[in-house]
Amino acid sequence: MLIVFCVWSLSSLLFVVFGICALLAKKPMPFWTHDWANDKEINVSDVKAYNKAVALLYFIYAFTILILGVPMLFSRQNSAGFIIPVLGLPIASILMIAVYVTCIEAKYRR
């Protein structure tokens, strides 16, 4: 199950890269990709603080994904241990979106 955990960790690493990109961005970092797809700029009051908040959100999400994957190291194939990541990931994703909308977007959007 080490291979499964490695693949799971790579998905966590993707969000670390998103966080680093958010920290280094000069323009406001869009949440997910809907603003890039429409090619429109996000109007925020403080770009640096907004990007830092989005980066922190991505880092916390990446850490959460990594922690949710730990039971895969100790579970056998087709065991009940897989229920933790399977149920935990959608819950973490919903919480991530809720934190962005209620905290970050509400604070920094003009």
C-alpha cells in the first residue's frame, strides 16, 4: 500500500505547489481556476495579504490530505481503513471552500 500512499502524497504536493505559486504571485491568486478561465482579474483590497491567506489555505489543505492518507500505510487492500480518506477528502474539500468564501473572500474582495 506504499505505492497508494505515494500517489496520494503527490496529490498533496500539488496543493503545496499551488500555495507556493500564491505566495509568489504579484496579482491576486484565483481560487481554483474559474477566474483564469474567464480571463478576469479579481478585485481585492490587499493583494499580498489575500495571496498569503490563499497560500495558507492551500498549505493546510495539503497537510490535511497527507494526514488523511496515513491510514493507507497501515491498511491492507480492500480493508475498512480506506473509509477514512474516502470520506475525509470530500469533507475537507467542502470545508476548504467554506473557509475561502466566508473568511478570505469576505475579508479581501472589494
